Amino acid sequence: MVSLDVDDTIAAIASAPGPGLRGIVRLSGPRTLALVETLFEITDSPGFPNQIRPTSTHGRMTIDDDLEVDVDLYLWPTKRSYTRQPTAEFHLIGSRPVLDMVLNKICDCGARLARPGEFTLRAFLSGRIDLTQAEAVLAVIDSSGEQQLDTALRQMAGGLAGPLGSIRDDLMGTLAELEAGLDFVEEDIEFITRHQLLNQLESAEQKLETVQRQISVRDRGADTSRVVLWGEPNSGKSSLFNSLLGTQQSIVTEVAGTTTDFVVGVLVLKSMKLDLVDTAGAEERAEYVSSQAQQHRIEQQEQADARLFCIDSLRAPTPWEKEQLSHLTTACLVVLTKIDLHSADSKRLTKLTHQIRASGFDGPIVATSSQSGDGLDQLGDEITLAVINSQSADQSIVGTTVLRASESLRDASAAVGHAKDAVENELGDELVASEIRRSLEALGQVVGAIYTDDILDLVFGRFCIGK
């Protein structure tokens, strides 16, 4: 669960995992300045850094009696920081053990470890960014190509927040004029004419249609998006296939290698129609049928928009699986199957996840059970996001925003359309105002003016620690 507590000071390693020339430890919160003064000793100036404007300075930090490290301090002492709280970064040698020691020293002095995405969460809660920009921050971190990075940067700079903010401002102005007229209805004072009201609603409707065109995933007709299940024989692919479709199209058995060709079913997720493909288990055999099945599997993988690499959670990854994990693409998800068979042993799942990460895979890992249904909803969201990102060459909105905001934008547009109908058919200003409020509520859910803990968990739960 995402923490909404912003009254304490948080700290985390903010640089990428692994060795590097430089590393970063970040802290933010009310006690930042006091912690910096306690931990940091300036060596290149006579006094402490200016506490009015952002500054940088060189110094050192004593971690214990035997270790002292050179540090560059970057300090944002006021509310003009990313989180709108005093913030500091210690830049030092990129040795992970040293960074861990610095982080522990900071926490010993009164800070606590930041949760995943908590720095960006504070930026959102303080009004520094809206929810679409927070999603863009994550997209920048996760981008795997120039196009995805460009899309994320434009959204982070307000490419979506700006138009949606303009629409909300216009609708709130219209609503204010309409409700003012309702307050003075007995005095027969008209704050906005029917013609003006219609023009403003039509303008909002056109702007919403423009955003919807940007955010929509194009109907690909015959080229329906394809999601392929693959993995070793008896890794739970066919059972997962049937569970996702809610059918028994694929034969399920305990005998390895039952699926000798491939089976296709139609899967609908978030109003997206997908071809779900169950392929033969990856294996090398001389028999003609098996070799043909393997060729079909490879062909289906090459055509896929998203690939689900299934691993039996009852065992450690095989050498072949480890080899595949080391070079999976961003369109791949790892699906751990059969978790119901060891539900009482949570350590087994944690250990398996660590083994997968150690093999080099840094994408989504979803634990599922075809018997109990556990994890299938989360898997559906991850599949949708992977397909959206695979089609992002023509997109100007990052995939996580498309996944979260499409329905709310449709609701907002529909409410404006109903308000127009109410004006044209003279159904009363009260009904018009009610529909405008409904549209504003839907838009508020997109930008984060209205949010729940579940929405924040969906957005910020994907972040890594330190961001």
C-alpha cells in the first residue's frame, strides 16, 4: 500500500543498481537540512551552503571511525524542489557497499527508507506534478528506445496535463456561470446565454475528442494484437491459457509436451480484442511432429505483440530458462504458474523471483494460479500495458496512462455530450450543471485531482525505490 505520510524525512539510493563511477543517495522531508548539517562537513567553503536557493558544494562524510568518503552535496533547501520539501543528494563513489553504509548512517540519524516511488508520490501530493506526469516519470525510467523516451518526456513536460487542465478550467468556468444563474433565477439575471453555453460545451467536446484520438489504441482489424504463451514443457501454459479465456480450448495434462502445435483463442481486455496463442513447449527433438511444433512456436513468437514466458514456480529456473531470461525484450512478461501448490511457502516465491532477477530480467513478474485465479487480474493489466507499448510508435501518450485513463476520458466526453443534449432540448440548467460536474469528476480522476489509494497503488507501485 502506498504511504501518504509526508511529515517524515525519507532516504534512498537513487542511482542504478550495480557498480558505477558515481552513486547517489537522496533524501527529502522536513528534517533534511538538519540531517545534512549533522552528516556533511564542507571542505571547499568557509560556511554552510546557502539555505535560500539551490546550491552545490564539495565536502566529506564520516561513516564510521575507519571510513571517510568525499561527497558532492546538491541541496534544494526550500519548497522549490521536486517534492516541494527540502531535498538533498549526496553524490559519491558508486560502490554499492559504501552507498548502503551512507544510507544506513542517514537512517540512523532520523530518516527512514523511502518506499517505491515515494519521492514522485510526494511531488504529486504537493501539486508539483499531476498523475499523468507521474506516470511519465516512470515511463522515462522504463523507456527502451528513442520513441518511448520522447513520448514520456513530452508527457512529463505537460503534453497531456496542459490540454486536460485547459478543458477542466473551461468547464469549471462554464459551471460557475451556470450555477450563478441558478442562484439568481428569481431575479431573471442571465450570466451565460444558451448560445454561449452551447459553444463552450462544443469546444470542450472537440478538445476531449482530440485527446481521445491521441490516447486510443487503433483498431487493427485483421491484424489483431497477438499475445503468445511460451516456455518449457509442462510449465503451466495450457492451464493458464484456459483460465484467461475461461474455456477448455487447450488440452491440459500432466504429461509433458501435450501441445504439439499451437492453439488460438480470443481474449478481451480493457476493450481490446487480442489473439491469445498457446504454443508447444520449447524443446529440441528429432521427431517430425515436434520439430514442426517448434517451428510454429518460433513463428508465433516473432509475430507477437506481447510474450508471456511461463515458469513453473515449483522449481528453480532451468539452464535454458536462465538463458532466455538474460535477453528477454520489453514486450515480455514472466508468469510464475501453479502458486496455489505452495501457497503456505512464501519464501519459495521470493527466492524464485530473486533468481529470475539475477538472470538479468528486469521486466514485470506476475505470480498466478490457474486453479484459484490468483494473479490473473494483475496479469491482464500487464498484458494490456505490454500490447499498448508495443504499438506506441504512433502514440503520444505513455502506456500506463492509456491503460488507466481511457475509460475516464470516455465518461468525461459522454457527460459533455449529455450536457449539450440537455441544452438543445431545454431540459433545464440543473441537469446541464449535473452533467458538467460528472465530466469534471471523470477528468479529475485522470489528472489525479480525485484519487483513491487503489489508483495510487496502481501508479506508484510500479516504481523502483529512490524515484
